[in-house]
Amino acid sequence: MEQFREYIGLGVAGNFALHLEQAGESEDFKDVVTEDENGPKGMFPFYLPGSEGQLGVFPLCDNTIVLPAGEVNVQAEPEVALICELEYEEGQVSAVIPTHFAAYNDCSIRKEGAKKISEKKNWGASSKGLSKQLIPIDTFAPGGVMDHWRICSFLRREGMLMRYGEDVELTGYSYFYGRLLEWMKTQINTQQDQGPLEPLLEYVKACGYPKHAVISIGATRYTHYGESHFLQEGDEVIVALYDNDIHCKNPIMSDVMNRRYDKTGVSYLVKRVMRG
């Protein structure tokens, strides 16, 4: 994960239908006005390289989740991360260029009364998960490699394996491909300090205009089990992105059950849950 220490970390909120409602967070965005009521609600920072605050703590890890101190509810958030290049013109982001994608866990505290999304996202080292298995993107557009990839996730607890998130196609995101890139560029450049949102361009400037970013593009929907179960010490969380032209849903679950994580055409993120 060391190669990502200089990458700014950003996330997209509300980019998959019904996830915010399942997470109990739709109320946070009641006063946020968007042009498209079915689109994402905003972006948030989860890592600001060089910052002296909590968001300056490097949170990415590929094998463990360290729970925050105290009695708090933490949920895994299975999603896709884009590894991106950032280009600038006249002090603003002019292009967001995805080069790779990977399985990601935007693990989050379910905390009522948090003023900003970022307060739920980075509580320290090993609070975020990114797979080491990065998949190259030929073109982030229809007809490209991501057309036929899917995402699923599981929770292993006391020897039992349960589906945590729904098994869905990546093209099921509300905003994807060119529409998502244009929206993210505009959001970074124009998002203000409003409600749960923060002024991203100010952060980008303070970080010295990073050339790269890890951007999580939104958590998918939970299964009933995932929606109603928070993480505990000893759990194992597995997020899998898989090429549906090569693999099918049930064999992927069988591989996870038997801890076979060596097949091509899959990006696995497998994390053990620990207490700090």
C-alpha cells in the first residue's frame, strides 16, 4: 500500500440506489440540493496526504480492519476503487483519468450527529481496505473491460460464510463512465462546505495538487444480513470484483468459502477484523 501514500483519497456518496437508506444516512443529505435526484449526493475526503489532521493518517490496508476505540457500530461498505491520474488547469481539476480498478472496502462508522461524512471514514491506520490486485482499464467507457465485471461481498463469522452485499454489475452504478468522470471533476472544483459536504478544491490545493487519487465510487446495496450486522473482532470481510465472462456467482462464493483467492479475472480484498 505504500505506493498510495502520496495519492489523495476521495469517495462518492449515494451512487448506488438505496444504499444511503440502508445505511441510515439519507437524512444527512436532506438539505443537499443536486441537479439529479437519482444521482450521487456529493464527494468526501478520506485521506489528505500531508495534512496534520485526522485525515492525514494513512488509512489503506489490504489485510486487516482495526476497529475504532469504544462501543461504535462499524459496517463494511463493498465498492469499487478507481486509481486515477489528475490533471489541472488554472488551479482546477481539468481531467480525472482512471487507469486501474480494484476491490475496495469503504469501512464506515455508523455515527449519528456526525457533521461531515469524513468523520465516519478515517479513524486511523487500517480503517480502509484496497486490494493489491489492480485491474488495468483499457478505456473507461462502454465497450471497455469494466462492462462485464461484477462485485460481491461476504462476511465470515464463527465458521459461517454469509453474503454481505448484493452481487451486482458495475454498470449498475447510477453514474458511471463519462458521466461519472465529468460529475467528479465538477464536484471537486465546485463543492462547497455545506451540510455533510466539504470544500474539496481547497483540500486539493492544500495537498499541493496531487497527481494521483484513489477514488471509491460508491457502496453497493447490502443483503438483509449485511444491512443488519455490524463488524466484530474475529470477523473476516471479503470483497470480490470478478469478470463475469470468466466466472459465475456461485463458483465465486465456493472459492471464497474454500479460501481460493488465486484465480485470474478476480480482484479480492480479504480483511481480518481486529481491535486496536
